[in-house]
Amino acid sequence: MDVTVIGCGYVGLVTGTCLASIGHTVRGVEKDPKKLKTLLDGHCPIFEPGLLELMQEHYASGQLQFTGDVRAAVKDAEVVFLCVGTPPKPDGTVDMSFLEGAGKEVCDALADQNQEYMVTIIVKSTVPAGTNRKLYNFLREQTRAHVQVVSNPEFLREGSAVQDCLSPDRIVIGGESPEAFRMMRRLYDPIVKREESFMTMNWESAELTKYAANAMLAARISFMNEMTILCEGYGADIEDIRKGIGSDARIGPAFLRAGCGYGGSCFPKDVAALEHISEQVGHKNLFVHAIQTVNKNQKQRFAHKIADKLGRPIAGARIAIWGLAFKADTDDIRESAAIDVIEWLLENGAHVRAADPKAMDNMKQHFKDRDEIEWMPDPVSAAVGCDAVALLTDWPQYSTLPFRKIAATMNQPLLFDGRNCLNRDVMRETGFQYYPMGRPAIENSLRLKARA
């Protein structure tokens, strides 16, 4: 099929590349000149495992193309994906300006088409309930072309997005036209493994499915994070509790790992948006409000734990930050716990030394006006001369670091594990004073050193 993808950000680039890999001819439209040049040069503007190689392969073959011209890209398309951002406004409501702009551009591109021209507009962006219906009514009024509108929310996990796109556990299609449903079934035919995983429903149900999914996953994380407080108060181990409840078939093990709070491009904004969507129908959604409160508190609690256990005033202390991305296998720092923790440390007079294998450039841009941060090439050098280490991203390579050597270079070997990803026995054997989340701490006698 002839496919156009408007917006080559995270969702659009992954979607377009994967559709090209299963045989469709894909044109990606990118309006940002810098990002477009990167794509035209055959480079990937984001880090996502497996994406660069797949993109370069199909770009070289011509199956995947890039342009900044919406009109030319839409002209011969059978389906047009809208994959533009719907970021949160300061009050948590959804900023629809990018989607509205893309819809207007598509409408302009279809202005010269007659009633014989058929195209399906697919809204991949996360949007409030009622958006697709409004878009359909707008296009029907403004163009003579035979236009169908479909809601097709994405369920991609950063770090495994390519696999999620090519082997989805479900494909949700919202619309009101059997013709559009058939078109979508044809589009996704190569990756539909089970017929029951191809789900059709009305627009509003599909739109709310996306918000409900992210809110449910955020709720599971937040519940476990709330349990860490009880674990630390009573001497229990959150990992034992995770295994105990995760083995219950009614609950399952997914998204039960406790830590210092969730982040990323989806959970924070979608949970906040769901609260506002609820208010639009006169409902105060106490559940999603509590999810956000727990997540905010958990990030603050981690920062306060550093101050409480540091053994010296936080002002003037040197703290190494291991991990800046909101999760491993991405360079995405949006709503990362590292941002909250670093800001709190700086506000309280600490000096920060930060390291991350992929997210350094993005975080440097975020803190471009702060001189109190040293950007270090690796976690080992970041810890030298520090009073404590705060681990905030569960990069797998952090579990195999030379901890005995690292401890010997620090003013005091304190490590605060915000992701519970290190082995407690290793921490004990290498002399660290170790504070995970919701797990018993290891409090060896500190080997204090004179500050150099």
C-alpha cells in the first residue's frame, strides 16, 4: 500500500519504518528542517534499539522516503497517518495545536481531489475522546474526496518499540466505517498473528482505550511504590511482595517493579490528561489524581532519603547521578526522575556529577544554564570524590561495574538505588552502604575519607 506518515518523531518514525519493512511504500513527512536533514542523510534522530539499522535498510532500498512537503506526500496516498505530538499544556490539558495543524494541511492537500479519490486518515497520536469524530466531520465539510478517519492508538514501549510494532499483542481500530476497518486489516495483515488481536470499536472507545491502558500501568507502578513506604517502615522486602502477588494469575507480574517514580513521554501526560477528560463530563477522577500524587511524592521521597542518610549537610555535598534517561534503552529524558532529583539537589546546594550512556546530550540541553553539574563520560569517573551515588536509570551495565574500585575513590561509599537493580550481596561485599527502595538497607560502617 501507499502510506504517508506525517510526523517523524518517536511514534511516526517507528511506525513508518516498520510498515516499510513489511512491504508498504512509506513517505515520512517531517517539518523540522534539522530533523529532516538528519533523516535525509540516513541517520536516526532518536535512539531506539534496532530502529537505525531497519531505517537505513529500507531508506537505501527506496521503500522508505522522507520529505517536508505534505501536499506531495498526501497526493497519491491510500492511507495517511497523523503522528504529531499532543503534549501537555501547563495545566495538564492536551495541546491539540499540532494535530489541528496537521489536519488542516491534509485538508489543503486534498482540496483538488474529486469524489473518486479515496483516502483513510489514521490518527496515531494520543488524543482526547471525540477528537477523531471532530476531524471526520471537519474533513467531510472541507473536501470533496472520499475520506475515512480511523483512530489507531499506539502501544509502543520505548526500548522495545520495533518489536512491539512488528509483533503487537493487539491492534486497536476505532471508527464507524466497515470499509475503513477492511482497509486497516489489509494494512496490518502481515503482522496480525491472531484474528482476535485485531479489535474494532467506535472512535471514542479507541481513544479512551489508550488513556485507560497507560493509567492502569501507571497505577500498578504507583501502588508498588506506595508499598515501599510500608516495607521500609516494617522491615519487609518489596521484591518478595512483588513475587508473591505477581504469581497470582489474576494480577500477573508486569509493571510491579518499585522504584523512584515513573517518567517518559506517555504515562505522566496521559494520566494527567485523563483527569482533565474526566472533568469534561463532570467527574472528579480521584483514582488518576492519586496516581499522579504518589508518583510525585516518590521522586521527592528518594531525594529526601539521600539527605537523611548522607551523614553530612546536603549543601556542598558532591552527588554522582547514574542514569538520566527515564528508563534504560532510550535517550528520552521526558519526566525522568533524574530531572526532579537533580533539581532538588541543586536547590539545596549540592554539586552534581552526571553520567548516562545515551541521554547525556538531551539532559545537557535541559540543564544548559546550570553550572553546578559536571557531565562525566562514565559512571566510574562520575563517582570519584563523591559523597554518594544516586542510581536513577536501570541500565544493565550498571550491575557489572567495578564496585570495590569505585568505593575506594569516593569520600564515603554510599549508594542510593532508585531502581532496585543492584545485587545486595555485591554491595555488602564491596563495602557500600546501600539504600534501595522498599528493601532492607545494607549499612556497613562507613569508611570516611578526608576531602581532597
